[in-house]
Amino acid sequence: MTKLKPTSKIYLAIVMLFLYLPIFILIVLSFNGTNSTSVMSGFSFKWYVELFRDQITMKALSNTLVLAIVSSISATLIGTLAAVGIDKMKKGFVRSSVETVTNIPMMNPEIVTGISMMLLFVFIGTILKINGVLGFWTMYIAHVTFSLPYVILNIMPKLKQTDAHLAEAAQDLGCTKFQAFMKVILPSIRPGILSGFIMAFTLSLDDFIISYFVSGPKFQTLPIRIFAMTKKRVTPDMYALSTIIFIVILILLVLVNVFQSRDEDRKNKGAAK
């Protein structure tokens, strides 16, 4: 291992400080006995208790989790099929055009995506004469749309690493195309699928800009709920909620890395044998 120079260590320490110091302060304040952001009055679970008593926030949290789970599963299924389809295309103008179009939602500013999707949903609602068209389903479509490119981006490298002749060999041994995909291709791209799902889930969980434009009065997510609270003052129970979300996401990322390292170790052991 190469040793870092003192200047590199200082630079790395400053970067880590700016990245994680705000989160550390947030976690500390979530256990503060008062609502002060400058005075610590002792360790307390008061704000965690207040959090679970807040029915509006709990409802927004449940809406956020349901939306994130459903949209990320849908984006993962569609993204997996799309990535396999793009990988099967011959290299040329058509494939490069499809890849470019796929990446547009990722490169497009969120405010442009949010406004354009809101106008689209309102236009469709006007044609179909549906009042209050904005709600869960419009947010679901929007979240699947902006999560899809990230899922494809995670799966495509795994498809490129997979030997294309393995599926052909499986078909020669009696498997159908579907069986060859399920038994050969799918296990090899599973780490990419899992990474894509986690990314789609986290993107849906904390999205505000697009959700703000396509949400309705009957369905409110947690980011929109927190934004509404900032007009007055964010109460410390939001610190507790943010701490819980941070810990859950951290655990998920650690588990993903552990599973990916185990899969790589198994592949390396199999190749060595």
C-alpha cells in the first residue's frame, strides 16, 4: 500500500470533516434533552418518542416507504429487461441513440423533469376529465422514470463482464432461452441488480423537487412534509427521523458491499478450481 503524503492526509481529513460533521451533529442533537441547537442538556430519547407520536409525520413516512419500495422494484424489473435488451443490440447508431435517450433523465435538471411531468399529467387529466389527477400514481410513474437510468447504469457493466457464450452453451445443453437467462445470466448480473435496486430506493426516498411538482394534496411524502415544516421551524423530532434513515441506509449499503464481496470471492475460488 502506498503511503499518503501529509498534505494528502490533511486534504482527506478536511473533505471527510465537511461530509460527515453535519451528520454527526444531527445525530448528537437528536439525543438532546431540549430543542436547542447550541445547548446540550443531557442524553434523552425524548424526540424519538415525539416522532412516533406525530401521526402526520408517520403517515408521510409510510407513504414514502411504500412509494420507494414499489417504484424501486418496478424500476429494477424494467431496468433489468431494458439493460439486457440494450446489451443484445448490435453496436451502431440505434444502440448509441437508445443509450443516449436512456441517460437523458439522469442529465436533465430535476426541476425541468418535475415541471414537464406535472404538465403532462395535468394535460392527460384534462383530456380524460379527471379531477385531482396528481397523487400516488403520478408520483409512482415519476419515481420509476428518474430511477430507471440508474438501474440500467448499474446492470450494464455486469452484462459486459458476463461471457456471452455461457447462455449459448446452456441452450446447447437443453435449456430454453428463458431458462438460460434465469440460470446463467441472472446470477452473474445479480450484484448489479441489487446495487440498482438500492440506488433506486435511496433516490426515491429522498427526492423532493420532482415529487413536489407531481404530488397531490391527498398523498404527501416525507421530504415534502419536512419542507412544509421549514416555513416555521424544523422540530428536533426530524433530527431523530433523519438519524434513523441514515442508520438504515448505512446498514443497507454495508450489507450490499458484504454480499458483493462474497460473490466475488466465490467467483475467484471457482475460477481458481
